[in-house]
Amino acid sequence: MARTRTIAITGAASGLGKALRARLEGAGARVIGVDVHSCEISADLSSERGRAAAVGGVFTACGGVLDAVVPCAGVGPQHPSERIVAVNYFGAVATVEGLLEALGAGSDGPAVVMISSNSTTMTPGASGALADACGAGDEVAALALAGDAHPAVAYAASKVAIGRYVRRRAADLGALGVRINSVAPGAFDTPLLQQGLDDPATKDLIESIPIPLGRRGKPDDIADVIDWLISDGARYVHGANLFVDGGTDALLFPNRFP
């Protein structure tokens, strides 16, 4: 009989994390959820203390063995820029790094899937000094730069840094037998997106984004892809960033390849 997979998901109480949890548990997996509320482990990933609580709680709950880690926790441009960067980048990376030992401890084909965004290619300034500071692991400098950045730029920069982290860690994690990839969703229906639609400062911008498939995504549209990426079906996919945006990035940048 096959062993039950154990998967840690941050941001598991709502949106994408909640949808992914439901899908995985429906297929028989065990999910250890982390969020600020309504999960097995309560932790705020914007602080070092919260990150340590999340990692320690997951490690204890899983008995030191994980099959996958999916850091879905994130906040959008309705939050202060410093918090966006602290949660979206440093919280996600701390979760992955802190749980690498569990991923390498007996699982068959362990995997990490991180959450980037198609805003990375649409937001001027996203690939600037803020993303560089994140990539250098300098949280003090990154938060200082974030304080001077518009929240939308801070959000996109945090997601640029996520994509770079995946590529930069691919060699080392591959040597450990751990696959790492990211998805880059477009606008999809979650409480996070609804906050943006309710904000007059961002509503028109969100609604103006073209989507060739003719509709905004649903959480299950992205959860299905993540489920595949942590499965044996994606066993040779490593260090990749997959746009899951209904074709928006391809429409806006048809010649951007590679």
C-alpha cells in the first residue's frame, strides 16, 4: 500500500492555499496548514519569530518527513510595502529553507512549488534594487527599499525575487533530490484579488488586464497545476516558472523568449 503523502502549505486558510488543500486532501494526502488563523499552525510569516514558529510547528507535526512544501501565504498591494516583502519573499524562503531537512528525510521525490506572479513582467521597476536586495537575503535593506516603493511595485519585486530564488537554488536542491519550481498566476478570484477590486486605486487596473481565455482564473485552476508539479508526473520538471494566467503574459510579450 502506498504511503500517504504529507504536504505543508502556508496560507492554507483561504484562497489558493485553501483550494490546494481541499484538492490534496480529497486525493488522500495529509496536509499540514499554516496561516494566521484557522489552521493547525498559527504563525505570522512577516517576522522571524513567526517563521520559526511555522517551521518548528510543521517539523513537529510531520515527524521530520515531508513530501512537498508549498508556501502560498502572501499579501497584496492593499498592505504596506514592507509587509508585502516580508511575507511574500522572506516568509516564503524561510519556510522552504527551514523545512529542507524534512524534505530530504525519506520522501520519494520531494518537491517545492513557490508562488510568483505574472505581475513580474507587467510592472515597471519590478526587477530593480528591491528585488536584488531580496535575492541577496538582506531583509533590512529590502524593507528599507520597500518603504520607498509603491505597494504594487513591492508586490511584483517580491515575486521577481521568488522566481530568481527558484532558479538559483535549483542546482543545490537538485543535488539533494528535491525539485523546486514556481507558478506565476495572473488575476484569479480570491479574497486577495477582491480586496484589489474593492479599492478604487487598483480596481480599473485589474479590470484592464487582458486575458486571452476570456475569464479570470479560479483558485482550482492554479491548484491543479501545483498538484501536478508536486506529483511524479512532473518528476523531470525542475527550476521552472510556469505562467498560469490564461495567456496574458504571452499576449503582452509575444516575442519574449527565452
